[in-house]
Amino acid sequence: MSCVREESGQGDAVGRSAPVARVREAVRWDARSVGRAARAVWRGPGRERDLLVQSLKAAGAALLAWLLAQVWLDDPMALMAPWVALVLVQATVFSSLVQGARQFTAICVGALVASGAQAVTDDTTGALALSLPVLVLLSNWPRFGDQGIYAATTAVFTIATGTVSTIAVGHRLGQAALGAVIGIAVNALILPPVHLRDVRENLAALAREAGDVLHAVAGDLRGDEWDAQTAAGRLGAAARLQDRLEALRSARGWSRESLRLTSGVLRSLHRAPTEALPPEDEDERFSRVTGHVTALTRTLAVAADEDRTPAAPDAVVLGSYAELLELIGDACHAEADRLLEGGTRTDAFLDERTGAVMRELHEKLQDGLREQAGRGAARTAVLGTLVLQAENLWAELDGGARVR
């Protein structure tokens, strides 16, 4: 019995220590993340430094609004100005203007509805009960975007302070307008946010990750380690390229918006020049590359499934195919380097030696395809699909290439 109690006590101790260990690991992970971000800010321009700049701008806009409203204008209701200025230092100048208009409208609605509710009920609790349900429901109106909640919060401030006179409401709206002007001005005139770097980095990352998938597949094929489990893993890695592609599309949208309402003079204040933005046809090209990589891994996954009719080609043929994928993966990595370095699409891409090797491997695969044709349609279908996907990748990565 004592042994049972002892084992039970040990089990309870282990059970209690597991959450503690998870918390410690989470704290360590967060600390490492903060350290990496700090080092990135120190090293040079990047997302982390952009985030630091925007944070400092928002804090500075709020402080400036407070100084103007409370210290210089001596307004007893100066809270609204720094509050509005803080939240209007948005990711782009255009979004600052749009969000400013929405927020100011929401604040006006909240102040007017709260004042009306206070006048009708002449009671703080009654005014809150009367106005908040209407304003919270109104905050979901799409015209307000994500600024609608400020109608309800403004009503709370208005009623809680107990000052709902015409002068008090005018003060609040004036302070909100002052904060909006300061927030938008600071965002537009001090290092205006121009999001061009994210497009380049996401595009380069997409090219590099596509090359990583091709290298991994080539290594598996060359090592004769291709089975259903391995195929599923590589197919999952190819599917994750779609996440990177979505991130690229999101970054492209931010870059377009960040260039709106920023003149050449304002844009020159930022460290990312307009010409640094890769052309949009690069997005489409690597979208097609992603599709071909996914189709390639899916074909191999089907061939590795013992319950499916298609059969994988012979190991010798797959070895040649692995070499071809290795070279195409190298090409993807070269594209990633070119994008990060700001090279143009006219740069020499495949040297003569690499092009000759790729053509030689392609000829071997064509011979293998003819040989497989005499051994059954299933093997021919798989190899033919694989060769087609490799040709598609080759054509996308080297516009001057013609596979013969």
C-alpha cells in the first residue's frame, strides 16, 4: 500500500511539474524572441525596426497631443486628443486617414448619443443602460470598420465624467479632431511608412522555400527513401508554400496602400525607395512555380501509395530525376539571392554548363520514358507527369530556356 501511495505521489509531482516546465519553456521562448528582435533592430532595416519606428511615432504623437491640449490649451478634457493621436498612427498614411474619419465619426456619434441619454434619464446608470446597447450594436456597422467600438467607449467617458453640456461635448469633439490631425500628420511627415521590403523578403523566401522542397525531394529520391510517409511529409511542405504565397499577396496589398497619398518628397524620407519593389509579374511567376512544386509532390505521393494504381519509375530513372530537381532547386535559391540583392529579371540565370547538364538529364529522362512505356502505362503516366512538371519549373525559372 505504501508503495502505491509513493508511486501516486511521484505521479502527482510529475503532473504538477509538467505545466511549470511548459511555462518556463514559453518564457524562455519569448525571451529568445525578444532578443532576436532586438538584434534585428540593431543590425539594420527590417520589419523589427519598422515596428520600433511606428511604436515611437505613436507614442510621440500622443505626447505631442497631450502637450497641445493639456499644457498649452489648458483644456480640462484633454484625454481625447492623445488617445485619438495614439491609435491613428497606422501602418500606412492612407489607413490613418480612413481610420481617422471613421473614428472621429464614431466619437461624434458616441458623444451625442450619450449626451441625449443623460438628458433624458438624468441618471448615470440609466444613461449607460439606455445608450450602450444601441452604440455597441451600431459599432458592428461595416462603415465604421474596426473603429465602431469607439462610439461606445466615448459614451462611457462622456457619461462617467458627468459633464454632458453642449460646451463639454464640443470640447470632446474638438480634442478628438486635434488628436486626429496630430496622429495623421506625424505618420505622414515623420518617416512615412512605405512597405516595400516585405514584398521582396516574402518573394525571396517563397523562392528559397520552393528550392528547399525540391532539394528535400531530390535527396529522398536519390537515397531511395521515398515511401508513403515521406511523400506525405514533402506534400505537406509543398502545401505550406501556399501560406508563404498568401503572405506575399498580403504584403503586396500593403505596399500598394502604403504608396497612396505619399508624395515623392515624403517617400524620399523613407529608407525604402519605390524602385525597390519587385514587379507584380514576379508574384504570378512564383505562384505558378508553387503550383508546379505542389503538383510534383502530389504525383510522387500518389506513386508511393501502395493502394493506388500508378507505380513509381525505376530507381535509376528516379536518380536522374533527382539530379534534375537538385539543379532546379539551385535555380530557385539563385532567384532568392537575386531578389534580395535587388537584381533584375534580365540577369544571366543559367550558365552554359548548368544548362547543358539539365538538357542532358532531360534527354535521359526522355529515354527512360520510352523505356517505361514498354513496361506498362502506370509507370509511364507517373514519369511523364513528373517530367512535365520539371519542364514547367525549368521554363518558369529561366525564361530563355527551351526544353527539347
